[in-house]
Amino acid sequence: MNQKPFLVFLLLFVFLSGNAVENEVQVEIREWLVPWSDTEPRSPAVDKKGRIWFCGRTGHYLAYFNPESGKFKKFELDDKSMPQSLVINKRGQIWFSDPGRGYIGRLLLKSGKVKKYPMPENSGIDPYTLVFNDEGDIWFTAFGANAIGKLDTASGEVKYSILETEAAKPLDIKLDSGERPWVSLSATNRLATIDTETFEVTEYEMSNQDIRPGRIAITSYNKIWFVDTLTGKLGRFNPKRNIYSQRTVPGGESAIPSAIIVDENEWLWFVETGLNPNRLVSYNPWDKEFTYISDIPSGGDRIDEMFYDKESGQIWFGSNTNFIGRAKLP
């Protein structure tokens, strides 16, 4: 499968804005302790019934939380699976990745069993972060195998492309308005995209050599936003104009920002995981200001992914302090 690199970005500039503003009205955050201790709850997603599904990575389970009743329900996984990423399709099916075991799974709700979709034999592909396209197929990153792949959920066929940059550690994956996947190469200063027909990969190198893109979000006009986990930046890439820009987050170089999402107003929300306690931070791209900055009550320890529920206007997250949390956005 072909791959082509892209030239270094044309321009690097800093977002023009005033100082970060810590709004007196903080975001309301509530957390619920997961009843199975030290299981690293992560990758939440909200189903049609309003239940919050998540992975218990080190607890080898999937589970959901009912915010109305306050109750949890667990589905044990076999073979000591360590689920990493959980997504829900339009039909309400629960899918997840297990990079260590090399498969993508679908939870069969009635039986509690898992239908496994293995990666190609001897490929070493370790599916990490998942995202559905409109056709119901799954694009994914393969963190250790240094690849981007796609699972045809109807046939079980898996296709993938190996990245040209070695040991790039592809982490997050999101689709733009044209259903084209964008990927953060977390051990480099690059983003990548893959042609959905030819599987040709194009890598875009940021002009700042020191950044390391983590989680990503995509706003209107296909602007690619990402958090820089090494030097504490919020980055933005405009693929159409080939321009990269950045802004230092409120917590500075040691903030280790993670878990970025975009809300319906196109505000960006992310967590500063390098601070104790972790902080939920918003960035208003229209006013070019960091606005709400709110402590995570349990401390957080580390929050790797968040889910924005557009219907309720809420963010859900799991933390290494073993809580499922909710932030009500203004």
C-alpha cells in the first residue's frame, strides 16, 4: 500500500488572544465511584437509553452506568482481555478494541458473550482507538503495529496500511466531514490521513519539532485540533491551507493535556492531566480565550478520553481514580 509524505507546514503562528480567564462560574462536575476497584474506567459512550458504557481496562470488563438509578452493570470478558476503546453504532451495538489480544469485539447484550473480529494472522495489528463511519464500518489505529486500519463489520474483512514513519505510535482517530480519517502520531510531531479507497497515507509534519499530538477533535471546515502532550499546547491544523497554529494551555508546559472533545457550539474541552487535581478546560475559538477551568473533584489522576452527549449537553469521562464523571456544560 502506497504512502506519501507531505512537506513541512507553510506557517507557524500563535493564536492571537488575551490571557486565559478563569471564569467565576465553574462547570458543574459530579463523579460516581465505580464499584470494581482499580480498574481504570475509560472510553465512555452514551447509548439511546442514556446509559453510560465504558471499558474497565485492567478489570477485564465492559460495563454501563445508569445515572438515573446510580447503578452499574458489568459484563466480564474472557481471556483477561484489556479493552481500550468503546464505541456504539447507530443500531445501539457495543463494540470495543483489545489491542493486547489483537481483536475488535462486539458485545452480545442478551447473552453477555463477545463476537470477536480477529486481525489478519501474523500481522501484529493491535487495534487501539475506534471510530465508526456512516456505513457502520470501523476505522482504527494500531498503536504498537504502527498502522491505520479498517474493519468491514459485515464481512469481518480487515485492511490496513503501515505508516512510513517508524514507531510513530498512532493514537487517536477522528473522521472529517468527508468521512476521511485523521490520526495523531503521538511519538512524532505529525498528523496523518488515509485515503478511504486506496489506503494511501499522507503524513503532515508540524513546523514545531517539539510537539507530540495526543487526542484530536475536528471542527467545521475540517479544522483539526489536538492536544500536545509534551509541551502543553493546544494545536490547530488547517489542511486546506496547510497552516499549523498553537497556543500554550493554562497549565503550561507540564499540563499534559488529554481527552479533547468539541461541543455543539464548537468550543474545545480538554483535561490537563499533568496537574493535581486534573482540570477540565474550555477554549472558545471565536473569542480565542480559555474560559472555564474546573478541578476534577476526585483528582482524576489521568483522564484519557471523554464523550460529548449532544442531546444533554454533558461530557462524560472515566478516570484512573476509578470514577465515572459528568460535566454539565454552560
